[in-house]
Amino acid sequence: MAPRSRVAVVGIGQVGYRSAITELEYKEMDYEAAAKACADAEIDPRKDIGSFVHAQEDFWEGYSITSEYSPDQVGGALRSVCTVTGDGLQAFVTAFMHIVSGVSEVALVVSHGKPSEILDMNKVMQLALDPVYERPLGINHLTPYAFEARAFLDKYRLGREALAYVVAKNRRNALRNPRAAYPIDMNKEDILMHGEEIPPLSRLDVAGYADGAVVVILADARRARKMSEVPVYVRGVAWASETSSLSMRDYYGFPHVRYAAKKSIEMAGVRRPGREIDLAELEDRVSYMELQSVVAYGFFQDRELKQVVNRGLTEMGGDVPVNVSGGALGMGNILEATGLARLYEAVLQLRGEAGQNQLDEAEVAVVNSRREPPSGTCTSVILSTEP
């Protein structure tokens, strides 16, 4: 029996997502998302929030100590502000720990992405690689993903149609999501017609970039019940990192994804993931990553993966609906805000506020994200309508 949750989500807000938001700079996006989240939680950020956690990476912005520009627009000027140079879901877990440890009773998490202002994404990605052994090779930043995708398909005896299934499903799901940047009605055959850019990946296997910002507010569970009519409780959290060396990574085993999934499920007290979890918002910035997570969480037996693809077991009406929001493939890769975007969509589902994508009886959700390159950190969160 898992202990009762001590933390809940009480407010959410977002701006975007579009391939380019030209009318707002990132500070204005953060402000609008924070204003929405604070209104949702019915709080004054200057009086009610004890700590602020910002997820951002200097390389995306093009200058150092980017986070010094974050506090003002989210209500954190002259207040306790913590910066996580990683994915927004990592920042969410940091805020969770602030509350559990007693640092604060209410915490705000903010992250944004403005990839439309990055001139050469590949050059930025290469700066994350080992400067002696890997960067001089001049490899495309998608190459390590292609290695891992090939290893996954070979290990589980799957073809490219498995990747095409994920792409088609998520981008169709995005048609019902007004926040999605890349909705389109496609089937597996349409996707397989596109040639492989870096085998086995085609351009459609990689999520398109989108501008946007997401803010999430967490509170101590006792206070959350007074602040929100529909608090969403955090039942489990975990994270793990792979090696930063691309030449030493376990491409077949994806241990960071498995470990994060295992530990968060244990913390949440989930024994039968395929039956107890009602929906999943999983990493899919590259199509094969969703299937890796499906394996890692144990939703299905390894031998059932072909049936997942052939019978659509992760479709909206399937056994375990995955990325009914459209995921990153349908909504867009928002850089460090992508993980928070997945969590935002899961919270809407558990509140019963997901609109046309709403599932019946959504009570328990799992969210994960991966932050790469080079470290390959995976973060996992289990959410529930009950503490």
C-alpha cells in the first residue's frame, strides 16, 4: 500500500503551441502562462507562492544565465528561485521535493521553448557532445536516435510500420486538440511512403518544433484541498540518466527509461500498470521513444508489441491510451517545456477538462519525458485523482 500523496497540482497555464509565435518574446509567454496558472489556482504569486522553479538551457537562448530573466514575469522577483538546466518535468520533480521537504507549501514551475529563433539547431546540439571524440565527427544530432531506433526495432522484431503507427496515431489525435501545432489525418501507409532520412527514421518520425510556455503550480496536499475543487495528486516521481558518452550508451536496453518507470511505479504503489493506469502521456519527440516507454512501464508483454501496433492497443479507445493529446509529434517539440506540456495534458484528463480528447473514467495517469543530448535523462511522474 503506497503512502498518501503529500503534493498536488492546483494550477496550470500555457501559451502556444505554434511553429512560430512572433508577437510575443519568451518573457511575455512566461508571463501569460503564469497569469493563467495563478488564476486557475486562485492565488497571488507575490503572497502565496514560496518557491519558483525555472527549467531552461542557456544554449537555446544564446546567452548565459538565462534564468535571471525569469523571476519578474512569474511573480518571483526578490524571491526564492531555483533553476534546472533540463526538461520541465525535471523542474516539476524539483518543486515536488521543495514541498515534501518543507522548503515551501506552494511552488510554481515554469518553462518555455522558442525554437523558431534558433538559426541552426544541429550546431547547438553538437555543442552538447564530447568535444574530443564525438563533436569533430560532425554527426547530425538525429544520428544517435537512429542508432537507438534501429536497436529497438531489431530487438523486438518490428518493422518501420511500428514507427509509422505511432506517428499516425499521435498526429490524428492532435486533430481534436486546439493546442496542437501539427495535427493531420494520416495513416501508416502515408508515412511509410516517405523515405528514410537517417535509417530507420524518416523526417515524419521526428516531432516538429513549436514555440510555447507552460506553468504548473503545486501545493501541499492539505492546502491543495482548500485551493482547488479538483486537485491532481502526485503519487510517484523518479528520474535516471544514461551515460553522456554516445559510444558507451546501452542502445538496446534504454536503462534510464526503465529505471525511472520502475521507481515511479513502485512509489505510487502500482502493481499492474496495464490495468491500473488509465492513460499515458509519454515521450515521443522521436517516434520509437513512445514504444520504448510502453515497454518500460510494462503496459504489455514484450511479445505483445506487434499486437499493440496491429490492433491499435494504445489508441484513444485502446487498452492503455497513449498520447491522446497528440504528444510532441502532434503538438510540437517545445524544447525544455515539452515534458511540462505532457503533464499539462494529463492534468486536464484527470480533471475531466480535455475537451474532445477526454477519456471516460480517467483516474490515474503516467507522464514521462527525456532530455537529450547528451545525458539522456528520463523523468517519470504518476498522477491520480485520489491521494
